[in-house]
Amino acid sequence: MAAVDTALPTRRGKKATVGLPGQNDVNPHGLRWWRELGWRHVVTWGALAFAFIPILYVVSSSLNPTGSLTGSNTLFSSISFDNYVDLLTDPVHPYARWFWNTLMIASVTALGTVMIGAAAAYAFSRFRFRGRRGGLLSLLLVQMFPQMLAYVAIFLLLVTLKDVFPAIGLGTRLGLILVYLGGALGVNTYLMYGFFNTVPRELDEAAKIDGASHAQIFFTIILRLVAPILAVVGLLSFVGVFSDFLIASVVLVDPNSQTLPVGLYQFVSQRFSEYWGVFAAGAVLAAIPVVLLFQFLQRYIVSGLTAGSVKG
Amino acid sequence: MTDTSTRPTTRTPSGSAPPARAARTSWWGRQDITRGFWVKLALVALVDALGVYGVLAAGAQKQWGIVAFLVVALVAVNVVYFSKRMLPAKYLVPGLLFLLVYQVFVVLYTGYTAFTNYGDGHNSTQADAVEAILVQNEARLPDSPAYPLTVISDGDQLGFAVVDGDGAAQMGTAEEPLHPVDAPIENGHVASVNGWITLSFNDILEQQAEVFALRVPISQDPNDGSLRTPDGSTAYVYGSTMVWDEEAQTITDTSRDIVYTADQDKGAFVSPIGAQLGTGWKVRVGLDNFTTVFTDSSLRGPFVGVLIWTFAFAILSVATTFAFGLFMAIVLNHPKVRGRKIYRSLLIVPYAFPAFLTALVWQGMLNRDFGFVNQTLLGGAHIPWLTDPWLAKISVLVVNLWLGFPYMFLICTGALQSIPSELYEAGKIDGAKPWRLFRSLTMPLLLVSTAPLLIASFAFNFNNFNVIYLLTEGGPDDLSAPVDVGATDILITFVYRLAFGGVNRQYGLACAVSILIFAIVASISAATFRKTRALEDLI
């Protein structure tokens, strides 16, 4: 991963762009400009069209008062907020509940994942103990078995747990959060472990000499220095949970406790074309928190992504 | 490194040895009374309280596996957090506990289930199966006397109170077989039972579904049959046409005179000519689920097709997203392109859009008759993007390209910028043309740094449930296939169909396919990681 770490675009910037092919000191004109730069703009506009048509389309559909799939085909032909009103007042599909459930489940999971992962990464990075190497390797192995592959077993486990701990059994949001937290260690420890290693050990040593305990070093020194990776892991875990359909659909059955992916999927699968506008409104609202988070944390994400994660 | 370090007063250079020795005299003396300690004590106490509650609850349910796990976990937590040593464990235990239950255990349980016939018709013990079979085949006995009935309730459950042939009152509930009770009889019916409420006719109408479904066993022996009511005022004896013989382990269908014998290998009752009763029980079936996948002619064809498409989908997804992402990265990797920064931040917008929404939105856009692509972009065409087997495959790939290229664009941009420009200078001096520079310089260097990410992307797309399921649900379904399977089904959506899709849920088979998926992904990842040496760099 070392090779990848050095590739952070944010840390590079100016130095790397010096002397790339085709560069000279005079700005080109005419045909030369076209051959060197002009086509790049055209290609980029093409890619932007590909990237933005679905987004413009869903925003336009959500504002279209006809609300049907056919009616949405002319972009921004008319604008009204009827769909949003319908969405939030539909008694059968409690959208506001879904939104709240998703935010709550995703936030708690993200927070828990960050804490669990950071603690484990600290142990692996700062202590030398028997089974350390074996532990890291087994984590790598375990994380290759994606949790979602085991959803049949998760379902059966939660059915059993329902009798013993009803609060974390099948159909409960807390139960779902705990399931997600079970996958927290395997996936994120590596990402964090690499970053923890970049924090100089001398800092710990100095603090230790000043009389700080291992817990104080962890909570007050290390956690602050690794804030960027905490943000990235938190965000990735938030987005992963936010988008998860499979496990959420297996665990949560009652409409009132469902999450956005499960709920919105029902919208589309049950009454597809007539209720398209309402679905589009729901999709736009659902996208807002994630897009906002990405904007706020964009700087960190670029470096975190290049350090080896995949969108979930 | 020890907790004593939080107490600066004991760390005077001259007096450090004697106080430490003195402190070792008692357990309490060894604990440092700091704020952190109280927090720790409170947290561990909370965990202990929950754990003890769990032990009691699980014990009451006779879930001995959970009891054993909780006891071990509680001991481990207390030892780790009150010991002066085991520092790494203090940081690893919370994550490990979750990992053990929700990852390691479920993986092992998946493995175990893969060796059973768990599924619809095989989901419980043999005793439950016998009872279910007898109940399913109950019918009103032709010679049954009519018992005057009073329906009673204690708030939670319903019960029957009847007047038997001798004029005596008897009562029972679904759990409690019929037994004599001391109760007044008026007009030939039991008037009331102590501690129970007598339901009026209107009450019965309100709960008629429950009343008609209630069966009160005549005795502990399921062969004796039960009392049921078709009208709420008279009860009749219902007997099963099936007779269970525990000694011989057989069930006899008395109406047709067929003897079904318990077959512990199949977990079902089987007649001499091989017919099975619909309800069976869970047994271990060895490698049957795995061999079924490859040998059962109705499964093998679909499975191989799905397997090939899964590989094609994963490889093509990585290839197309990487090619497009890299292409855009190169296009924008020219210092004189105006607005590069804006272009870059706009291009990664699809990445911030939640994947499940993307799939659903594209599902609408690609709709054959009303979708945006056909109606607006293609001027009223009727191309079956999602309902033709091949077009659906292409559509899935295009949607996944939309989702995945920003990520590849990001990492390629980063990797391109990390290639030292001197290398290009040297190449140009040697007379290399741009294509040659790209092929011999850019690509090799780029692949070195992105290879681990490409493998991760492959593994991710191999199990990319969301895109497939939310876009096409694996369809269009292949109606000629003997099992439930569609043209865009990848392994994980195929498993989902096996486990939760149709009428016949086959958990055991689904788990077996899960294990196969794991084996494939793990061996490919392990082989390539080894090759890229990413692992050695890491540890």
C-alpha cells in the first residue's frame, strides 16, 4: 500500500504537473489548440452529460406535477412541489420514518465502526504481542467473506436471538446496527492501521514519559492526529449502511422500522410508473445527506480512497 | 505502559520501588482510582448486567450455546479490563466480540447450514414435523358427538369449555389438553369458568378467525385428535387421518392405507414407492447440497450460466470503469485545460449519489415504453433495455459504469500525478511517441499502484447485489429454466432467490452456494494479492 499512499493527489499538485507531455510556454491557437486542448473539453462535456443526465432527470421528475414516468420525459417542463407533499403525507409509506431510521442506523453504525476500528488499529499499530501478525492476517481472511453472503445465517441467528434478547432480535433496528458492527473490524482495520503507522511513535513515548496512560495517549493524542482517516472510515461506513439493501431487507420487516433503500424499492416495485414522481422526490431527498457529507469531507475522501477502499 | 503511570505522585524517581511493592499487596490497592477507572467500572458493570440477564434469559429458553458464549465472553471482558496486563486485548475485545458473533459465527453457521437440508418443509425437529403432519390432516370424525361449547378467554389466549357426554364440564386450550373443571352448567352449556371470561356471540364474531383456528387436544397423545368448532357454539372431535407410531417411526395414512417411514437421511417420511410427505425435518445431508449444484441436471445448467455471467460481469465492470476512468484522467491531466478543477469535481458527483438510488432511477429511465432513454433520447423508440436478455446485460454494465467510473477516475488521477515527469522527458528524448509512452511507461506504473484496488473492485463487483437486484431483479427471467433464474442474475442474487425468492425456500442450498462464492473470491484475491505483494508491504 505504500506505493499507493504516495499517490495522494492532494499532497502532490503543482510539482507533478510540471513538464507533462505536450507542454510548452506559449498557449496554442487554432488547429494546434484543438489538437492539444480543444478535444479534451469536448470529451469532458460528453462525460459530464453521461454523469449528469440521470441526476437532472430525477430532479426534474421530482418537480413534475404529473408524477408519472411518461410525464417526466421532458426535463423541467413544469415545476411544482406536489410530489414532495404527497411523499411526506403518504400514510402507507412512512417516508419520514424511513429517513429517520436510515440516518439513525447509519450514524450509530458509523460512530461505532470508527471507535471499534480505531481501537483495534491502535492495538495493532502500537503494541507488539503474540498473535499480532496472525490476527492481522485472519482479519484479512475474514473480511474476504462479505457479511452479506451470510445473510441466511444472519437471519437465522436473529430469529434465535429474538427469543433471548428481544431488543436485538429480528425486526429491530438495534439488531441491525449490531450486525453491521460485526463487519466493522474486518474491513476498516487495515485502512486505519496503515494511517496509524504514519503517526510517529516518538509522540507516544514522549507522552508516556510525561505520565500519560495508554488510554490517555489513545484518546487525547492519537485519535486527534488520525482524524482524517476517522472521517473517511466514518463516511464510508455511513454510506455503506445508507445504501445497504440486502441485510436491511432481511432484518427489518415492519414498514415503520424500515430504511430508505428497502422502502423506496417498494415504491418502485409496487406501483412503478404512476408513482414515479413521488419516488423521484424521495430519491432526491435521500441523496441530499450523502452528497452533503461528500462535499464536506471531499478532501479526506480522495486520500482515503486511494488508500484502498471501494464504494459500498 | 501501565495504569500506574496515570498517577504522577507515585512516579518520584527515588521512591518508585517501595510503593509499587506495597501496592501489590491487595487487588484493590493495585487499581488506580482515577476518573478513567470509574468510567471503566461503570461500563464493565453495564456489560456484566446485560450479560447476566442474557445468561438467565437464554437459560430459560434452553439455548445452551448462547449461555456458554455469554459466560466465556463475560469472564474474558472482566479479566481483560481488570488486569494490569493484556493492554492490546483492552483495545481489541470490543471489536472481536462483534466480529465473533456477527461475522465468524455467521460464517461458520453458513458452513454448517450448507450441510443440512434446512429450508421450507425442513425447518424444525422431527417431533414438530409429526405434529404438523397430524394437524394438517385433521378432519371432523363422522361419528363425533356434538359437544355444547362455550368459548372462554383469559385476556391472552382463548379456550374451550364443553359439556361432555356424562354432563360434566371440561375445558382446555391450545397448549393444555382437555381436563375436567368445576363449573356451573346452564341451558346445557358451561356458564362460566373461574378466572376466565365467557365470550358473547358478538365477541366470537369479532375474533372468529382465532376461534375457528383453535384446536384443543383431547389428550397428550396427538393421535387422539382434538376439539374444534365450525360455528362457535358446538365443538366436534377432529381426528387426523394420519396415525403416528413412535415405536416403528412410521406415519400411516389411514384414508389411503399408505405407511410412511421416517428416513433420517432425507429428513422426511417416505412411502414404499418413494413418495414423501410435504413436511419433514432438518437433518445433516453431508455434501448433497454441493453435489446437487453440479450434478442435478435442473440446477447445473442455470448455475454454470450464472457463474460465467458473474465472472463476465465482474471483469467487464472493472475493465470498463477503469478504462473510462483512466481515459478521463488522462484527458484532464493536461496543465493547460481550463477549468480542470471544476471538471474534476463535477465528474465525481455520481460517486456521491447513493448506489441504490442510481439503480432505481436508471430502472425508470430504461423503461421500454415510458422511459427517458427511449422516449426522449432516442425519439420514441421501444428498445427493451431491461427485458431482452442481452440488452439487459449491457444495461447493467452501463449503469455500473456510471456508478464506478468516478472512483476509477479519482484513483487514476492520483496515480498519474505520482509518476515522475522526468521519466516522460527521458522517454521523449529517446524518441518515443505518445502511444508508446502510454503503453510502456504510464500503464505499467499505473497498474503497480492500482492493482490492489482493481482486485478489491473485482471482489466487490463479484457480489454487487444492489446494481443487479435493484435494476433488473436478476431478470428477465428465463422461463424455460427449471429453477428460478434470470439473464442478469449473478451468484449472489441467485442465492437470494434460492433463500428468499420463491415459494420453496432452500436455506441449505443457498448457504452451499454462498460458500462456493466465498471460495472463488477468496482464492482469486489471495492469488493476486500474493502476486502484487500488497500483503508483504502491509504487515
